[in-house]
Amino acid sequence: MDEYFHPCMIRGDGGRAIRAILDHICNKWTLLVVATLDQDTLRFTDLHQQIPGISQRMLTLTLRHLERDGLVTRVVHAQVPPRVEYTLTAMGRSLLPPALALAGWAMRHVPQIEASRAAYEHRSG
């Protein structure tokens, strides 16, 4: 338990900074946007088409958070209509290995987690 306590206390803020960052990074849309941008620089419309289920508003909010946090670069090309492209920064690319490791862990454990949930629901019934 000690090893988890210390990283949160390093800044002296009780882990608030880490929680705030993880709140942005660990939501389903952020990880899908980052994984999609790993392939290439994309325009908003292309991103929207490649991420099933995301609304335009949620994509806009997610991209703003990623840009604000330094994980995505937004480039506006002066033309009519304006062309806006999004690219992962080096820091954004560095998020991929841990995110893929976590996704892999989830995929490996889906059957066990589903069985545990079913057993819990049966007991709590």
C-alpha cells in the first residue's frame, strides 16, 4: 500500500493533480481518440467518422482537453473553409504503451470479471 500512497503525496495536494490528469486520460473517448490519432494526422471530420458512437460535442471536448494537456497539437490552415488538423505530440504518443497494456489486461480478464459480476449479482439478487 505504501508504494501507492507516496506518488499521490509527492506534490502535497493529496493526489488531486494526479486524479485530475487521470480523469481526462482514463475516459473511453480520450483513449479512442489517442489510439486513432496514432495512425496519422487527422481532420475533425475524419476523426469523428473513425470513432463510432462519439458525438461531435464529445469529440470537441475531448480534443480540447487533449490539446490543453499537451497530448494533441491542433493546427488551423487558413483556407475557406478552414481546415483543422490534429496530431499527437510526443507526450501523447507516450500514452499509447501504458494504455495498450491496460486494454490488454482488460481483454485477458473479461471472462473472469464477467463471471465475478454475475456471481455478485446472484448473491445480491
